[in-house]
Amino acid sequence: MSAIKRSFSIPVDISQALDEVIPIQERSAFVAHSHSEALRKVKKDKLIEAIDNIETWDSGGESTVDILRKIRMRNS
């Protein structure tokens, strides 16, 4: 995997904890993994929020299959 150098500011206590706990040769991988997990969580939370905000739809008793057929016929 290719890499790019980035510059970020982090609180002093987090920097000190990182220095104490993670060996220097493993820090980039640790930070990359941490960011990857945090980004995955943000994306997941946004998807859940989008799903939660989908408006309900009254089908008027029609089946999903019939509704999809009508939509497809209109769009063809």
C-alpha cells in the first residue's frame, strides 16, 4: 500500500500516551488503523442516520412487486 505524509495536531496527552505505548516503528500503522476504524464508524453512522430519516410510504395496499413494475414501466 502506498503512503503519503500528513501533518496533524493532537493533544499533548495523546501524543505522550502514543509514545509510551506504541513502539516508534509501529506508530504509523497504528495511527492509520485507528483512522481507518474511525472513518468506518463515521460512514456507518451516516448510513444509519440516512436510513432512519427515510420517509415511510403508504403503498395503498399494492404489493411491492406491482409498485416496482409501475415504476419500471414509467422509466422505460
